[in-house]
Amino acid sequence: FFFNMRVVCDNCGRPQSVCLCNVIPTPRLHPRGLLVILRHPHELKQNLATVQHLPRCLENTVIINGRRLPSEGRFPFLDQVIQTVRQRKTPLYFLFPSALSLNLEDV
């Protein structure tokens, strides 16, 4: 049997026809705060998902896998970040879809 294998990018792991490497900024962008992304478990199963590429584009980016934000104590790093935000030392942005989500252009 002969299988027609797709050529995959060595850098991003995507098929070359949908490779993202040419649009990933160099150097990474530096937002004025921390971006926390809540990634739904179903997103992990998507072959062409893009969330995992955001840390390659943006500094200060954290991805948490789950259906909702974890309770206090589960992610010590996130607890520390929230404490810093409470002390008003840095802005914090959460990225996840919901009925109350804001368009990034409006933030």
C-alpha cells in the first residue's frame, strides 16, 4: 500500500498548506499584561487548533486546559497572578468564549 502523506512543517507541526510560521511575529509581541487562555478539552483534539501557537506570538501567555477556571490552589502560578492583579500591579486578560465575552477590539 502507498499512503499519500502530507508534508508537515518541522516548526509548527501543521501541514505546509496551512503552516502558520510566516505570520508568527518575530520577536514575540509583548502585551501590557498577562493573557490567560482557558482552552476547552475538545480544542485539544482539533488537529488544526491554533491556541497552542499563541505563546509563540505573545509573551506573558498562559494556557489552562479545562471547562472552567480552576479553583484556588489548583494552579499556584495562576493564584500568584491573580494576587498580583489584585494588588493592581499588572492587567490580566482572560480569553475564553462566553455569552458575556467582549470583542478584543472593544477592550
